[in-house]
Amino acid sequence: MWFRNCHIYKLSQSFDESAESLVSKLEAKRFSAASRQDTESLGWVSPLDRHLELLVHTANGCHLLCMRKEQKVIPASMVKETLDERVKTIEDNEGRKVYGKEKTALKDDILSLLKPKALSKSSHIFGYIDPRNELLIINTGSNSVADTFLQLLIDSLGSLGAVKLMGEENPSAIMNQWLLTGLPQGWRLTGQYELKDPQDDRLAKFKDNETANQLINELLEDGYWIKKLGIDYKDQFNAIIQDDLQVKGLKFVEELINENDDIDNSEQYARFDADFVLMTQTLAEFVAELVKHFKVNIEKE
């Protein structure tokens, strides 16, 4: 249970739901497979095993959730080919052209016929609520997926005060300054950079590069802004911090991942819980530093 990406939200109001109350509220949005005519289906499943009943797994006060999304896969090429054949048949048999609205109606009819036969693909997105540290963290690198998870959670709970991290200053300006004067204590550069020229949106990308690179300084002098910066956080993980304060490409160090190796695997979910607790504590400390260094101010409701 180690997240790879983090969409981070600060809770702007106290989260007082117990695990039992949370389960009860999520139940109304439990996942059920898409019907024959549905294009997709969305809902909650157990974060431990999708075949289990319990929709929330709680450890050390943090509530782990899992959203399942099922989509019907209908190849666009198949729809186009079938539509072209139908249009040609009508035009040949009736001696007339088929135009926009009729084509749209034909396409809708084709999709309706293909949906029951379509294969489905599923994705599982994990997130957790940390009431003690007033956090919601979603394991995805996609803005749209994070928005879908958050909206499903709001629909399930009725309301949720959750605000994406947003600094009082431009995060790029702060990261630019880090490269000139040094990173926060315990943070190190990993040699991954993406810089953007605000004049014409040109990008300069560096991967696995030297952490001390004169070209980076020259780009900063030319007015480029840091868009993505690779950091090592206190020898606990590497990650990319973006200018919108998304955190991507988390890679926890082996020492941290192996810290709970001595736990007896015969005790079901004991190792899972221990790893989850370790991860949430590490991320809570990291987010607290993000809030401080990027001057995040969340007003309480």
C-alpha cells in the first residue's frame, strides 16, 4: 500500500465521521456493474479486496477508500466503419445524401447495439482521509480522476470541505528560489527538472541529470520558471513536485518499504496496516512541510 501519486487536499472543516458512519454513507454509492446499455459505472469497493463487503479500511485513524470505475470499450474504428457502411447503404438505396443530424442518430443507434457486446475495463483509485492531519490524499496523477473521486465522495457524504493546496505565492517562484539559495533542510535535488518559458511556452526537460547544472542557472536567468522539480525528501522517498503542487512519481526508499518485514504474514492484513500507517505518517509530515514552504493558507469553515 504505497501511493505513487498524490492529489492533496486540506480539509477546511473537521471530519468527525466514525468508520461505521462512513461505511454507512458510502453504501449508497457501492459499485455495481454497468448495465447492458450503460457506457460506464462508478462506485465504492473494499480497499482490501473488491470481493469483500466492507467499504472502508481504517488504521491509526486514517480511512482508506477505493473507487472502482468500469467503462465499456467500443473501438472508435468499429463505430466509424459501421456508420460508413450504413450511410453508404442509405445513399445507394435511396439516392440521397445523409447529413449531420441523421448521421448522429445513426451513430447513437450503432452505439446502443454495440454496448451490450462491448468488453469492459476497470480501474481502481485509492484515497484516504486523515482527520487528525486534516488531509484527503488521492493516488492518481490525473486531475479528472481526482475530481471524479472527490465528487463521488461528496455525493456519498452530502458535503465535504476539501481544498486543493494553493500557495499565497507562485510555487514556481519558490522553487526557482530554491535552486538559487538551496532547498529546505533534508531535501535534495534528484536531477529531474522541467522549466517553462512564460513568453512562448517552450519547455526544457532534464531527467537523471546532474543536480548542479550550469544550464539550469542560465535558463533561470533567461526568465524560465520551474514547472516540475525532482526532490529527495529526507531519504524517505523521491518525487516530482509540480507547479500546481501535485506530487507525482513517488518512489519510497527500500529501507522504508522493508521496515515492516518482521511482521508475521500469517496475521491477515497486519503487514498491510503497518505499511499504511507508515505511509500516511510519512506523507502527513511531508504535506506539513509543503504547507509551510509554499505558504498554504486554508481558511476554516
